[in-house]
Amino acid sequence: MAQTARGRRLMGDINVVPYIDVMLVLLIIFMITAPLLTQGVKVDLPKAGAEALNSPKNPLILSIDRTGNLYLNNGSHPRSPLTADVIEARTAAALKRDPDTPILVHGDASVAYGRVVQAMVILQRAGAKKIGFVTDPLPQPTRRAN
């Protein structure tokens, strides 16, 4: 074995303690910032008993609030209302990049049905083939203990 001038042996192991410290700091940072990354518009979704769809891709979400304003989760300001032309252009660009992008509609329960249909027409003109609706699950009936 190689020895130094003072008689100590050389250590060939890597000290991983600093790497573990850095990993834990990064984990804490991600745990704090992850809830802050969720963006969206406050929408009171209708209740339905449909099963959840699992898609590995991030969906393109068109939100319609109770006043009928349209929002898209694509762009630099997802919480500002958009016009039909802007939504159509952004949706067409997203579908051009990836034609299999899932498209979902978050429609407020109190918005007029006609406004939801207008939003779907905008998405269809942009090239959307399939459009899904987002709902809240039905409340589970409470069971009494006998």
C-alpha cells in the first residue's frame, strides 16, 4: 500500500456526506416550491361520477370562469383572460408541436352551456380532435356504523 511521508495510509473512499447534505437541501427546496407551481383559475367544477383519465403528457387546459372569460394554461400569463383568436393560435401551435396533446375544458358549473360550446368550437378550429371535460368527483355517501 502507498503511504505518505508521515506514515498514514491514503484513503481511496469518496466522502459522500457533502453530497447527501446537498441532496437534502435540494429536496427541501423542491418540496417547498412544488405547491407554488400549480397554476390555474378558480373554477367551480360540476360534479360527476366519471373515472379519472391517466395521461403521461401535460394537458392543455382551457378554463372558463363563471363570468365566461377564457383562460389557457399555455403562455406566460395563464391567469389573465384571453381572446378567442389568441386561444386558437396557442392551441394550434401546441398541437403542431405534439398532435397527441390532451385537451381538457375546465368549465364552471354556473357558466352558460352556450359559452362552453363556443370554447369547444375555438379548440376544434385550432385542430383539436378530442376534448375532455374536467369534473369534481361525486361526494361519497356517509355510512353509519351499526
